[in-house]
Amino acid sequence: MSIDKTSTPAKDHTVENSAAASGAATAVDPRLLVREQGFAGYLSEFKRKMKAGDLGSIPVVVGLVIIWAIFTSLNSNFLTAGNFTNMAVAMVGTGLIAVGIVFVLLLGEIDLSVGSVSGVAGATFAVLSVTHGMNEVLALVLAILTGTVAGAVHGFFFARIGVPAFAVTLAGLLFWQGFMLQVLGSNGTINLPADGLVVKLTSYYFSDVAAAYGLAVVVTAGYFLSAYFDNRRRAAAGLPSRPLNEVVVRTVLLAVLAFVVAIVFNQYKGLPLAVVIFLVFLLLTDFVLRRTSYGRKVYALGGSVEASRRAGINVELVRISVFAIAGTFAAIGGLFVASRIASANQGAGAGDFLMNVIAAAVIGGTSLFGGRGRTWDALLGVMVIVSIQYGLALEGVASPVQYMITGGVLLATVVIDAVTRKTQKTAGRA
Amino acid sequence: MVHVSATPVLALRGVSKRFGAVQALTDVELEVHAGEVVALVGDNGAGKSTLVKTIAGVHPIDEGAIEWDGKAVTINKPHDAQNLGIATVYQDLALCDNIDVVGNLFLGREIRRRGVLDEVEMERRSRELLDTLSIRIPSVRIPIASLSGGQRQVVAIARSMLGEPKLVILDEPTAALGVEQTAQVLDLVERLRERGHAVILISHNMADVKAVADKVAVLRLGRNNGVFEVKSTSQEEIISAITGATENAVTRRAARTNGEIKK
């Protein structure tokens, strides 16, 4: 090469530059959003989040309070211990399926088959245990695995073949509906024994008052200890940590909530087993999503598929597994639904059931656009849906009006989601 | 070639690459030393991206040799390049908007403690990394979406530094950035050099090249068209090498008197 003028690398200005750099590192950028310590800092952080459209669970909690206030004013039976407990048990089936939907929504996808798959699980259990006399636990496991396999099949067609999830799960909706009818056979309905395992899922109550209070204590203490030790580790590592009084305030709020719920349960039949199982699954899935690298991958896929792929994430595997999780929760939820009516029948998973499940996840605050949401959203959302159903039923309002009202609430939620996204975009947070 | 000090970290010897009927690269030579910023410039279609992709392992080379620390190596997969210690930051940023800075820095290589994400350790290391690079962002716990374009670029570059690479390839890092943000990224490039990393910087922006690069390697129509030392070369000389204008006193004078540069 004729015009090559390569010479010594620039060593001379290196020294002065590094000195300048180390000086700059200690200076604090005035634009930094440094959070003040203490309550004032918490308040300003909250205000900033509200302005940026980071509403979190606030709209749904406010909505829930309004719904309860309206129904209580219409009918004093609405907020009784009995009605509250019944609602709590009723929401478990829908809520568990909605947990699976949250996983799928986090990817920015949709699963339309969960209603049918839940019906298949109920039918499978009924046929295996009642018709064929199989061991109940084994039948239960097989019924749940049916859901896992169904979900994995959807995931395979979506992730490997590249069929849109909407189309795959629409096909699944029809297929599993037919499969359920086939499994149930000519009888159409199979009744489950009242003292059987599955019926007990929703009919069993821990009638000892200590159970509900004990659970409240465990939950509160668990929250406090994990927050406390987490903070201590952060402080030890020299990272900003939450002030202790904030942790205490949060713990007290949680404790009040937990004990109010426990008191209400104890005024009726005690702590429902179904609610305990629901809580366990919520804690478990929340842990998986927020504390494991698997959960991080799910969120990453919802944020940017390309970025995930370049980071070495096995995109196909995560997608298939998420649909398998949705199928699994659909099956578990389906067993709770079958449990409440003590039978597996041809109507399972039909009608507005699927829409209620998806609505629950979305109303709770999970974004339809992917990457944003928590499994606790499923709990909040299903509380709204079930409250509306029970409130209107108490008023003697027919199901056409119920559908319309639920539809209206869903629309309002999606509008909030879309508007939030817009606000976040203008605030540079979406 | 005039060889300087030690063996180059990366040396390309007579590299050629062909896509079907298109000869994308012909006999290309390139050397990068530790602690040196080499700007790779050239017009659109000159083969800059192809060259970078051969180094990053996206497209294996057809002919020629790649030397790493003086030893001949073959790079057939992106993984090969990563294992050697080559980190590439592409033009379209590979970050997830919904995840916070710490999460993005460690995406795909999370630190775990008893099987659970070790957020404390990851946050500590993130702060350490950002501090050593003098990167300032509002908080390591806000989603990438709330950062400016320059801050995102800086995070993307910092992300590539986690594997302690010897060579960092930056593909148009300042392409979509404003004045101040560009300055942030250029500062960071200088810091990479101070820390002894070899840097290949692809850029269309002559001001950036003049500001941070030590050498400029010009590609034209898939061939070398000169390697210049930035300090002793005028912008016009580089531009005429890029455009292929014959380099002589007349064109230089014409460029000066017209006061503008022919594109």
C-alpha cells in the first residue's frame, strides 16, 4: 500500500485523559434522578411515576373499590363474609388460568385455547378416575399433564413452524373442544364424587380459626424478613436500599390487609383450601418471573426478540415453555372449575369463560403489548370480574347485561393500557 | 506496512469475500493494535459492514488469513469471535426497552446465587462497570426506554465490555445521536482506548473520526484505499480516498478554493 502512513500509537495524550476521566467519575451529574431517602423521597418518586404514566395497579384497585362500593350500596348482602368467601373460591379457577395467560401476554402473544384445554383437563380426570376407576392422584397428574402437552404442541407450531400464536391457539380452541366432547362420550356429563380429591379442592375449608390467622402471620413475616434481609445485603454491598421505616410501613399495610381477609374468612367457614393453593401458585410464579433467569428471558422476549436472540437466549425453547405453562395452568384451573360444579360436562370452557380469563389478565394490568405485567395482575383482574358477576347476580340482573358490563370494563382497561403506553412514550418510558 | 511496537491484536491478510456474483471484499488488509482506535470508513457499499461481519464471525471469509495476537485463527461463527475476545456493538441496538439497565447489561449471562438471580451482585458490578467507564445515567434501575439515545448507545457499549474483550467493534455508534450524545459516546471510545482495548470504529462522520481515531482505514469498492494516520492527514485527503478522486495538488486546491467537498 502506497499511502500507508501508520505510525506510533498515540501514547502521549493517554495519560492526561485518564486523569481527566477519573476526576469526572466522582462528579455527580445534576440531571441524575437521585431518590431522596425517607418518606419525602418515596412521595416524589411516586409523583414522578404518576406523571410518567407508570400507573401500576392503581387503576384496577380504584376500580375494585368503586365496584364494591356500588354493589354494597345496592345490596347489603354483597360484602358479607359468606358472599366474600364464595367469591374468593369462585375466582380461583379463572384466576389460575389467567396466571398462564399472563405468561403468554408477557411474550406479547395470546392463547385462545385455554378455555378448551381447561375443559379437557376436567373431562380427562373424570373419565380416568370415575369411569375407569384410576387412582385419583394419578388421574389428577395425568389431567394436568394433558394441559402441559397441549400447550407445548401450540408452542411448537408457534415457535418452530412460525404460525401466528393467534391462529395456532384458535385451531387449538376448536380441536380441544372436540377432544373433550369425544372423551366425555355419549353420557355428556360425568359427576365427580362429593368426597373425592377434586371436589375437595374447592369444598374444603380449614375451619380452625388459627389457620387463616396463621397464614396471615406467615405471609406478613415472610414479606418483612425477605425485604429486611434483601435491604441488608444491598446496604452491605454499598447499594441504595429502602429505608427501614418504608419497609415497616409496607409490612403494616400488608398485615392489615391479610388480617382483615383472615377475619372475614373466619366469620364464615374458615380459610378455603382453594385460596391457599391459588396464593401458593401466585407466589411461585411471581418468584419465577422476577427472581430467576428464566423469568428474565420471558420479559426480554416481550421487550425485543432480536435483542434476546443476540444475548444468546434460546427463543424457541422459551416460547414453547411459556405455552406449556399456559396449558398447565389452564388444566389446573379447569380442575377447580370442575370441582365447583362437582362434574365434568360438555359446557366446560365454553361461552364467555375464555374471554373472562383473558379479560382478568388484562384488567389486572398486564399489557397486551408484551413485556409488562405480573402474575398478581391475574388476582386483581379476576377479583374485578368475579365481583361484577356476583354483584349483578345478587341484583338479579340477567347474563346479557352481565356480558355487556364486563365488556365495558374490559374496554375501559384496554383504553387505560393504550393511553398509559402513550403517556409513557411521551415521558420516554415505553 | 510500517509495523509499530507489538504484534497487532487483529490482523487481516488478503481477505476476500464473495456473495454469488458480487465480490464484496478483495484482498483487504487491516491491522489493529491494543490501545488503538482504527476508524473504518468508506462510501455506502464499500464493504465496511461485510468486513466487520467477517471479523464478528457472521460471514466466514473465502480467502486470506485472520491473525489474532500473531497467530492464525479461523472465525466461522459469532461464537468463535466471542471466544477470541471480539465484541461487536451493532448499529441497531440490541437492548430490551422494558428491562432495566442492570437486566440489560447481564441479559443472557445473569449472575445467580443458589439458582436465583443475584440482583445485588449484578447491580454492584453494573455500577462498577459504569463507573470505570465514567458512564453517567440517571439510575441503573430504570428501564432502557427512559434513557436517551446516547445513553442507550453507551449502555450497549458497556454491555459489550462485560466479557472483557480485547477488540471492540462499533458499527456507526453515533449515527442517530445529537451533538452532546455523540460527545458522550466519543468520550467512551477514548476510555476504551485508555483501558487498552483495540477499537474498530465504523463511521460516516469525518468529525468523529478526526476526534477519536488514531488511524483511518479507507475501503473503496471492497478494496483497501489507504491507511492514514489521523493527526497528519487532512479531512480532504481522507474524503478523496473514500470517493476515489485522484489525490493530487489540483483536486486539493480545488477543494480548498471551493470551500466545499465534492461528494
